Amino acid sequence: MSADQQTEASIRCLVAKVGLDGHDRGAHVISRAFRDAGFEVIYSGLHRAPEEVVQAAVQEDVDVLGISILSGAHNTLVPRILEGLEDYDALDDTLVLVGGIVPDDDKDELRELGVAEIFGPGASMDEMIDYVREHAPERDR
Amino acid sequence: MSDGGGDTTTDLVEELLAGKHRALARVISKIEDRSPGYREIVSELHRHAGSADVIGVTGSPGAGKSTLVDKVAAAYRDRGETVGVIAIDPSSPFTGGAVLGDRIRMASNAGDMDVFFRSMSARGSLGGLSTATTDAVTALDAFGKDKVIIETVGAGQNEIDIVRTADTVAVLVPPDSGDDVQMLKAGILEIADLFAVNKADLDGADRTVQQLTEMLHYGERQKNGPADRTDRAGEDDATSEEGAGADPTSEEGEEADAWEPPVIETVANSGEGVDAFLTAIDDHLRYLDESGKREARQRSRYAAEIRTLLREDVNEMLERELEASDGIDGYVDEVLRRESDPYAVTEEILAPLRDCLRERREQ
């Protein structure tokens, strides 16, 4: 890949709020930080159903799906998103991240299902951006 | 994580034509990134495209484009038609990053996979975006979408070029958007096939409608003047005269094949006026077919597309040629030393190409 093409391909992220959870400041701050890092960010808006998040992730062909969830319903909603991605053959090459309040006990389970990383309170922006840069799927672009 | 490898060009095209959403999404990514192989894909898809109606929606930020597009897409779905949407948002000229927010407004079609909504950022070189948009429209068309909507902020030449590639161009105007001089700016009057004064429930909507209508009628008088002279001269503009014969809606006393852009009041939020908006689009599409203008538009569109590609490719070819011969610096040095000049350098580089083309032509 020439340097020329690399500048044209940028990392695409979907920042998604799912379920009955109105706390979107974190999602906004992360959207903005990702944008300033040079990523293309698609923000889903509030109160999305898992199917809507899947629809957006598939159609937008994102490299990274960041699910922001503070309602405690992650054990119900996140698996439904992952299943949906699987239905469209999109799970394998999408980096799925979860941000929010997730108890340690639940983290392993989410990781097993296909979530790459979980960021809780106190995670720094730089840490997250570096993680995305490092782990965003290499595609045959 | 595995890469989505094995997506060979033909596989992707086949999967797209078979209706796989993931393949369509991946093809549009390839088009956007101009990754290796995208040209073959678009060439292949071109053969399967050409049946979709392409509608451009443009207007200033906050005019309500996304909300209206959402409602229009839902109305098309109610009619049993499938819809593709390409929403273009600006990207930061500093970091290249972008927040693409049009998707938030697509509430009516959430979960309906037959509305394929894709956000694109205005990244890359000037002119590159319009090529990418055209190619993405081709992909949606080949996928089998009945209607393809391009949504873009109508600011600047770049974006006007994009929206021009549509069959029907709708310009959204919010009420009270400045005095009537504002409407003379930026060429929006010229590109619009129809106007929607959105947020028509707000104060000032009537005045905006009135101002727009006045502007349009003024333009029409201007147009009719020369048209009368054309009749007398008898041979100018022969193609449009032919088109006029096939146009049953022509009224006497007017330039027979003229399309008068209607001004429609809409409240996209509540869905008010959306039906009228749809009818106006249908009317315009029918007008294009009956007057033969759709073909004329297609011709000029393809001509422009070929020209753009030629320009880009020749540029790229010459860049590579320069790189192969130690870059442009050597030539610049010569020019600096007054041993050569920019014209002579250009001639020197282009001479072999010119000779080669001449030989081929003479054969």
C-alpha cells in the first residue's frame, strides 16, 4: 500500500448508545476525541435498539464499534448486538469495544462473546485512541 | 481479529448483486478509500446499474435535510420501493477526522435494512468526492435500489458538483434565511429542480416562499426573452424543440419545454408536506423522461465523469513518470539556474507522450 492510499483510508468508528440509557456525555466526549484523532465517527444518537446498532455498523462498514452503556443492561443488550453482527458476517472484522460501568464479573463473559476491550471510569482518551489505532482490523483495503 | 480476507473482486461483486448488505458496505468502503481493485468493481457494477432514480437534497446546515430525507425514505418504503441514502458531511481540514451525524435523524427507518444509509465524509482531494459519490451511487443502483438519495450541504463548488449528478435536485430553504439577496448567492437557484421551504410552521415561511417564487419568475422572464428570439431564428436549440413536442404539459406562451421549479412548504418533523414533496419529485422525473432530458442529463454526466477520470489518471501517470526520473527537483534546479523554463520542462516531459499518441492516431 502506498503512502498515498494510507492517507485516504481512515479509521471508521460507530459510537452507539443502546437501550434505555440517557447518559450521552461520555459518548459525545469520545466521539469528539476520536474525531480529533483523525477518525471518522458516526454517532448513533440515544436509545437505539440493538438491531439499529447492527444496521448502522453493517451499512457504514465501520472498523470499530464502541458501545456506550451505563444502564447495567450490558449482559442483555451487548450479546444481541454481537449476534446481529454475526448474522451479517460482520463480527469477525469489527473491533467491538464497550465503555461504561461494567462489573468485573461481567467483563470476562463479554470478552468471551467477542468484545475486544472494556473501558470503565477513569480510562484516558489517549489510552483508548492508542488501543483503537493498534487493534483496528487490518483489512484488504 | 482476522481480516475480512478472501474478498476478491469478483466475490464481492457477486455477493453485492446477490443482495448481501455486507458486500455492498464493503464495496462502498473500497470506493471511498480508492483501494486497489475498486475500479474493476465499479466497471463490473456499471453494467448492472442505470435503473435507479437519483435524487439530490441540498441546503444549508440545519435546514432539515436529514429529517426530510428520513421521511421521504419512509414514504418510498410505504410505496414498496427500496432506498439508498448517501449522506455527506464535512471533515476537518486539520485532522481529517469527522463526526458524521446525519444518521441520528434516520429514526423512521431504523431497523429496516431495505433503507441502506451510508455516511460519507468529504475527505480527500477536490473532485475526488464527486467521483466517489458517483461510484457509490452506481453501487447502490446495481444493488437494486429503486431510489438513491444524495444528501449534502450545498456549500461551495465541490458539493454543487456532487448534487448535480442527481436526476432531480431539491434545495431546502429554511424560513427567514436572510433577505432576498442571499438567494442570489451560491448558484442555488440555478441547480434546483424544486424548492422546499422546510420548517414551514415557523414565522417567515410565507415570506420566504414569496421571495423564492418572485426570484424564479424573474428568472423565467429572462429566459423567455431569448426563447422568443430563438423561435424567430428557427434553428437554435433544436434538441429542446424536439423535446417540447413530446411534452403534454406545455402551455402556450411559455418556452414549451421549460420546467418550472415548484416551491413546496414542508414540516419535516411532523411529516407535513412530504407527500407534496414526493409528488413534485415524481412530476420532475416524469418530465425528464417525457422531454428526453433524462438522457441528455445522463450524456453530459457521463461525459463529465470520463473527463474527470482522464484528468486524474493522466495526472497520476505523469506523477509516477516524474518520480521515476528523480522527481521534479532536477527540473526545478534547471529552471532556477535559468538553463530551462517551466514551459520547456513541460514540453520535454510531455513530448514522448504526444509523439506516441500522434503515431497511434496516424496508424
